[in-house]
Amino acid sequence: MMEKPGPYAALQIRDFRLFILARQCATLAIQIQATIVGWQLYEITHDPLALGLIGLAEALPAITVSLYAGHIADVVARKKIILTTVSLLLLSALALLFFTLEPGAFILEYGSFPIYLVIFLSGIARGFLSPANFSFMPQLIPRHLYGNAISLNTTFWLIASIMGPMIAGFAYALIGISAAYLLDVLLVIAAIGFYLSIPSRPVPPVTDEQGVREKIKSGLKFVLKTEIILGAISLDMFAVLFGGAVALLPIFASEILKVGPQGLGMLRAAPALGAVLMAMYITHNPIQRQAGKVMLLSVAGFGASMIGFGLSTSFVFSLILLMLSGMFDSVSMIVRSTLIHTRTPENMKGRVSAVNSIFIGSSNEIGAFESGVTAKLMGAVASVVFGGTMTLLTVGITAWKAKKLTHLDQLDDHQNDQ
């Protein structure tokens, strides 16, 4: 019997460490940029719908290219895709910086449209980056370390998600918007440097389907016929779609809790703080039994936390509730990622992760748009409470319909997947 790997076994592999560092820098940059753009646009417009439109501007191109991007990740060297897309993110960060400097400030005379255009272009890049990153990581480690690597990757990604908004909030308040965007640029450059240090990996043997359309269809069919993966992705999708309040945090920070940009950074970081604490716990204490029920309960906890946050008028209590929401979200994220990695063939990981991105990644942005619309119609508080309630309803429907997910015991048990 193979000895159980230690909690940091995957970090002993050089290329995985470099991958973690690259993703850390890229995630910090993305989080800093998202926080600054949200606050900047709300200062320009004072309109909650404008915050929702940020998500829509990024989600639409990501959804449009995602399935093709997944196919590309299965037939082209994944490192090449990553370097190309991160370079496009660098151009986007440079454009946002340029808009705040004297030579480029005139562009914002056209209102917020130039910012939305940059977000749209970065959405295209992230649509290709996500499946390439997802499928590149398992090429860097042996299969028996997948679970450990996923927990560590999630933990470090969440650490960056904590630090990014906090850094952005304080940088915006203390040294100004231009310096904050410059930091965004420098972090993307560092990410490119770390990715360049990782040797390329060969393209996996291609599947037998002829033509791009057939290959994309095969990835969709694999997800649709694998009930456990489909159930896990669907559950997380609706939870994220209805339950997220991140897009509305500038409103809560400015008008309800009255804590300014520094407080906004702390509010944005709170879910990630809870998530990283939970991810670290799972790294040392992996989920052994009743994984399906654990996932359902965690999503229910996420919805309940969102309802509490929507009703809270205390900054401290709001931070605690957001931290709890992140802890619950971390559990479902790790369960879902482990299921996809362990149950998907190597030469289909790009396409399956693209489907996952459409379900989960883009639902973050579509959820932001939904939050903006409902906040416009019924107010920010009612919007968040409504979303949390819909998340609880989604858990109930999933527990009723997705029996194989509900009764899933061990994450590495492949019997009766379909």
C-alpha cells in the first residue's frame, strides 16, 4: 500500500512550486484590478447596475470563447496558451494604468465605456487562461498527489484572493489609483516570469473525434453523462449565481456600513480569509467520507451566511459572516475540483474544465450582473437576501434530484459515477 502523502508533498516538486508562484502573482493582480475598477466605476457612476455590468462585460466574452478554449487546451501546448493569455492580461492592466495618467486621462471623457472595453478584452484572455491553467497543473505532478495538489493550489490561490483586495483598498486610499494600477502591472509581469521558468509539457494524445465541433461535443457529453460531476458543477453554479454579494460590496462599504475603500478591501478579503483557513484544514484533514452530503451542507451554509450578511448593519458581524461564507464555499470548491481532476481523462481536461468554467467561473460574473439588476430593482439588502434564499432552494432541489451526488461517500470512489 502506498504511503499517504504528507500535507505539503506536492510542494516538494519544483515545477509545481513555480506554478503556484505564477498563479499567486496573477491572482493578486486580478483581484487588485477588480477591486480598483469596482470602486473607480462606482465613484464615476454611483449606480449599482454599473457594478453588475463589470461582471457582464467579462463574462460574455469568456462564455463565448470557453468551449473553443477548452478544445485548444487539449491540442496545443498548455504553457504556450498560458503565456499568450497572461500577456494579454498585461496589456489590459497597462491600458487601465494609462487611463489614469495625464497622457491618457482624456479617454475617460468618454465615460466608463473605455474601462468596460478593457474588461471585455481581458475576459477573452481569461476565457482561454482558465482551461489551460486547470489542465497544465496535473501535468506537473504524479497522479497520487492530485488531491494534495488541489488543496494546496486552492489554499495559495485563496491567500492571494485575501491579499489582493486588501492591498488594493489600502493602495487606492494611501498612494492613489495610478500607483495601485502600476502594482497590478508589476504582478502580471512577475507571473509571466514564473511561468517562463516552468519547462513545457507535451500535448496529451488527442481523442479520436474528427473536427473541432465533434471534439467540443465530446467534452460536453462527458460532463452530461457523468452524473456526479454534472451535479457538483450545477450545484456550485446556482449557488454562485444567486448567492454572491461581491459585486455589491462597494455599496455596502459606502452606504450601509460606511467604511470607505479600506473597508471595502477588508470586506472583499473576508470570504477568502475564511476559505483559506478551511482549505488549510482540509489539506491536513482530507474529506474521507460522505463527501456528497458535506458538499450539500456547505453550500447551504454559504446561502445562510449570505442572508445574514444582507441583513447585517455591523461591520464586524458582516466580516464574520463573509468569512463563514468563504469557509463553506472552500469545501464545495475542493470537492468539485477533486471530482473533475480524478474522473476526467488527461486528454479531455481542457474541454471539461471549459464546461466547468462556463458553469462556475462565468456564473461569478453573471451573478454579479444579476446582483446589480436586483439591487437596482429592490435595493442592495433585499438583493443579497433574495440570492441567499435562492441558494438554499437550490440545495434542496439538488439533494432531491441528484441522488448519486447526495450519496457520494469517498471522493476517489469511481463506482457508479454515471
